[in-house]
Amino acid sequence: MHNHPDPTHGHVTGPVTVLVSEVRMVSLEVPGERGGEVPVSLTYDPQDPYAVALVFHTAEGDVTWMVARELLVVGAGSPTGDGDVMVWPALTPDLDDAVVIRLQAPGGRLVLRLDMAELDDFLARTLALVPLGTESDHLDLDALVADLLQGA
């Protein structure tokens, strides 16, 4: 056991753990351009503790949607959301548990299915890092205010 003095005196330093899970979502749109599997990175950064980034890897480049983490947690068990993002539990054609995520934008919509096991694994890791209800403890409000004032 090593005893090293803590020069930060309680301040958090070093890299923050950012969770990334590479998954393949199935597009439920009419077969065609958007049909088939879509590679997606689920990304959770504790410095933005309320959100999960869905990064879609397309031939034209990456497209990122920010989704409330709580929406994914609740949507895994019952339909939730309105407006731009809706999430609900579903079954795959093989009757495996899944979740459907509908993203609505002015330019159109995208409806995707993700295996529940992959979502559960990712969400469990985010909740171990930042439990629901403790998100505000992970916000650096001083840095946020400084950023806002700098832009003014």
C-alpha cells in the first residue's frame, strides 16, 4: 500500500472516465437508403451527466444526437418522451427484448431498434459512474459560469 500526499487537496484531477459502447442499431424505416444496420457509438461523459450522445457513423460523416440519459433509462421499461425523442420497449423478430428509439428532426425522422441487453449494459455502467439523482454533483458550475461569461 502506497501513501502519497494528495497535492490537489480534494479537487478532482486527471482524466474523466468517458464511457463508449459501440453498438449496431437496426433501422425500422422503410427498406432502402436508411434500411439495415446502423453503427452507433453510445457515449456518456460525466461532465455532461444528464445526457447520452448517440453518434451515428454514416458514409457522409458522424452525426450526433444528444438524448437525456433518464429518457433511455425510463424508456427501457415503458414508453416515454415526446417531441424530438421517443423511447419504448419492444421485441425483435426473434422475440428478444429490445428498445425502439425514434428521433424526429425538421428534415425527417429515424426509427431505430437496439438490443435491450446492449442498452442495459451501457446504462448500468453509466449508473455505476453517476447514479440517477446525483448528476448535479458532477457538474462543474464554476467552469460553466466562466464559459458563459467568456462568451458574453
